Amino acid sequence: MKVVWVIGAFVALVVLLAVGLRLDPREVPSPLIDKPAPQFELPLLNAPDKTFSQKQMLGSVWVLNVWASWCPPCLEELPVVTELARSGIAPVIGLNYKDAREDALPWLKRNGDPYKLSVYDAEGRIGIDYGVYGVPETYVIDRAGLIRYKHIGPLTPEVVQKKLQPLVKELASRG
């Protein structure tokens, strides 16, 4: 009887592992999907005397991209974010996360700045509110200020083409 229990537990474990291996770690469900984007008012990265709030984007579909100068995958995704911003499909706002302004500004100058603007979240408090697991992460926020999509890790052309762009177009067409 004991052998049956051991074999049953082993089979159950193998099934769980097989299911887990098929999951995409970048597709972690966010409890914030279809909920209001957390409120913030942060200084601009390049103009600390000015602030930006997510409320300023109400009425627009927009993309929030969380990045940092110390993040190698952020540099990897930068050409994709640049192309997304150039497409004009939606404004792309940067959230500079747990970074030093004196590192972030030269990083943008050296590598290119795709953002309409970047806000500065030095302590990462807003990142915590948004449920940031690590950088980079990208969110699509609708006209009503609801988070409609979250992507963990670097954006790829495939993700932008198959998920992000169709969603942004659908949300924008809702008027």
C-alpha cells in the first residue's frame, strides 16, 4: 500500500513539473489587470523641478515602460521600445526605476531616448505599487486609466506585433 502512495505522489509531481515547464515566466498574471493604474506624481528625470502624473494621460491609451541604466535587458529592448515610440501608436512614458539620475541621463544620451518623457522613481515606490518584479516591464494603460496589459522582461518585436499593437489599436478604437 505504501508503494502505491509513493508512486502516486511521484506521478503527481511529474505532472506538475510538466505543466510548469510549459508556462512562460514572462506571462505572470498581474492582479492589477483591468484595475486602475496606481496613482503617482513624480519628478521628470531630465527636469526635477517639473512633475508628471498618470492623471495627465487620462483620455489616452499609453504605454508605461519601466527601465534603469543598470539593467542590461533594458538596453537589449531599447531598439524595440524606440520602434514602438516611432510608430506613434501610443505615447511611451518611461519610469526610471531605482536608478541614479547621474547614471540614467547619460545612458539615454548615449543609447537614445525613445520616451515622450521619463519620470524618476529613485526609491522604487511607484514600481512597488505597479507590482514590478524587475526591470524591464511594460504596461498598456487605457483611456480610463485601467491597466490592460503587463509584460515582464524585455519587449521583443514579436510581443509588440502580436500582443501590444493589436491591444493598443483595439483600445484606441473604443473611443
